[in-house]
Amino acid sequence: MTQTAILWPMIAHVALVFAVYVLLGLRRRQAVMAGEARISGFRENQNEPPSSLFARNNLENQFELPMLFHAGCLALLAAGGAGTLAIVLAWLFVASRVIHTIIHVTSNRIRYRQPAFMAGFVLLAGMWLLLAIQLATG
């Protein structure tokens, strides 16, 4: 496995973000067609209908912790630390984001969503620890 394999989980996460954008667009369109919202209401996102609110909130989440994921992957690649363990951790992080997203845009039950988030948090911390070890040991 080459170090550039760490780019594949990044691409998978970007695909997830694109999928959430599509879902948000579909849910907003459905809300407008059902009379739950007006297109002008989305201009400032002040009156997001419940049907699309979860998707919008999840999309915002994809630009929080995952930004550290992308930076970490690129740093591991640049430092020569994108080995098998880093790649496995990266794929598991993306899996945790997929699970988090599914929960967030459906039931949005914190009881289930929080463990998915925490799993991703721990996996990401592991990736950054690997980076620190790589930098310290050269």
C-alpha cells in the first residue's frame, strides 16, 4: 500500500459532503413544493423547515472536525507517516462520519449520534498522535 492511499478516505469524505449537499437541496425543494417554506426563506437560513434542518446542520458539521481530518491526512502524507495504521484510522474516521450523517439526517437521536461523533474524535486524535510520533522519530 502506498502512502497516497491516504487520499482515498479524503475523497470518500468529500463524496459524503457532496451527498449531503444534494440531500439538503432535495429536502428544501420538497419543503417549498409542500408549502412548508418559501425559496426566499433560505436566503438567510432563519426559517429552515424541520424537513431540511437536520441536513443543513449536518452539512455544517462536515466543515468542523473533518477539517482537522483533511489537514491531518495531508500532514501525514507530507511527513511520510501515511502508513497502514494511518490509512486504517482515516477509513474508520470516514465510516464514523457516514454513520454520524445517517443518524443526523434521519432520527437525529443524540443517544446514537454522540457515540458516532466520539468514535470519529478518538480516531482523529489517533491520526494526529501518529503524526506527532512520525515527526518526533523522523
